Amino acid sequence: MAQNEVTKDLFGRMLRDLRISVTDRCNFRCPYCMPAEIFGERYNFLNREELLSFEEIARLVRIFVTLGTTKIRITGGEPLVRADLEQLIGLLSGIEGIEDLTLTTNGYLLKEKARSLKEAGLERITVSLDSLDDDIFGRMNGRGFGVKRVLDSIDEAIHVGLTPVKVNTVVQKGINDGSVIDLLKYFKERQVIVRFIEFMDVGNINGWELGEVVSSKELVEKINMEMPIEPIDKNYSGEVADRYRYLDGIGEIGFISSVTEPFCSDCTRARLSTDGKLFTCLFANEGKDLRDHLRSFADDSELKEIIRNTWGARNDRYSEIRSSLTRPVPGKVEMYQIGG
């Protein structure tokens, strides 16, 4: 088998990670992603024929792998609302060259799916969970759902071996910043890695304001007073989270600081939207349409050249630019379309 290429953008960043949104639908209505007042019963989501099929996704992934991609993450919307997702996992798990196959979910449907996903070849899982407090969680998921079902799903994921399980928590000042210690104490006992994410201005509809951001530095100081921690090295160059471990030697946590400490210079992530557009940045305002080329009978070499050229022309560094402006820039793709 021919050696895969190392594809780089204008800043020398490799095309190592691909995040694939398999649906634009979600069973939650989190205000910072898919607020209920906009995404109500009359909202027109994509029709089935507009979505990439599992076979189309697998074909594109094979091409991405030849360009140096080794890490695949399935996202949404909420990926587990896509029917028969295990079939896609099975297709992807059989592709030589993928070193990490994982999925991000809100966890509400995970308990019933965890074993079949593991058996299909999924390696590990990340669950988005913003609080253990039912009232806070209900407000932040926009549906009033309680947290128990998500916690049961996390336990099941651990049981079937979708580990290490990670929990992603978006922290907003005055909303859930007072409950982070309880979250950490609960998951430390279960060896689940919690990662705190600064509230970001993804998309155009989440009402982002800089004043609602709780910086990672603030959180580190707050946590360290009650649960002493120290920084440790990242697992690999380009890892988005700054890693810390507890001084008692049991467990670790992470901090994703794209607002106060942008990591654009190390970003190796491309995103494939539900309708087959390639985005080279979470904050991009347009993507390269791959679906039309797929369905116009382009061969693999043509698709490979399109992807290579799109990544090769990449000069994105939105978070660095935004940091100098301290305000969001309009016109960005919405998070539910590309999975965050």
C-alpha cells in the first residue's frame, strides 16, 4: 500500500483530524447552539436526500486518510438521532489508517446504543454535559430534561469499554460556573476526564458576549483551591485541551481555552457538514461542496485533489483574530451544522 501524504495548509498545519456531522437534528435545544425559539417545530431541517449517505461518508474518509488524516470524530447535531449509525461506524472502523474513531453525543440516547456502537468498532466517546444540577441542566439543554439518563449512559459506556470517557462542559458565567466542583467530584471517582470549554462565539445565534466567558485561568484557580491540580504535558502536538492532573494521582481534567488562549497555530481539524461541505475552521462562513462532486461521478483522484487544494489554501486563524477584537465576527456557520 502506498504511503499516505502529509497534507499541509499555508501555515504548515497538517490535515490530521476530521469531524463528521451526520445530522443537523438534535433532541436538545441548548441556547448556545440550537435555541428553541429559532429551532421550533416549524424549522426546516435538511431532507434525507440532502444528507451524505454512510457510503458517501466512508468514501470521503478513505480519501482523507490518504491525505494524512488519522483521527475521525462523529458529531451532529446529535449523532445518535441518525438511524442505524452503527452501520457507519462499521464502515469506518474497517478503514486502514484510522488510529482514533470516536463520537461526541449529549448522551441522552447513549445507554441503548453504547454496546452496539462498541461492537461496530467505536473506540471511545465524549459526552457533552454542562451540569449535574437538574434545574441548571434542564435550562441549558432547553428541554427541561434531567441529568440521570445521561449519567446512566456514561456508566453504560464505561461498562462496555468506550473508554476513556470524556465529559465536555461549556461554562457560562452566572449559569453553571458555580457547579463545576460538584461535577469534578462526581466524575473523579469514575475516572472520567472532564474538560471545561470556554463559552465560544460559534455561529451567529447564541447571543455570545465576552462578559459571559469564564476563563480557564479562573477555573484552574478555583478548582485548585479545593481539589489541588498541576499541569501535565499534552498527549500530542495540536491537542486542544490543556491537561491537568490531581495531586493525589487519581484522574485528570482538561481546559479548552479558544477565547482567552487561542490555539489556531496548532489546529489540524477539518469539518465535514451534514450536507457534504468541507469547512477548514469551526468559525468559517462557507465550505467547499464535496457532495455535488460525489454525485456528479467524480473519481477518487478528483475528490482528493479538491480536498488537497482546499486544505492547501487554508489560512484560518479566527480565534487569534477575534481575541484582538474582543467581539464576535458575523456570518459564521452554525455549530449544529458542523458539530463544534
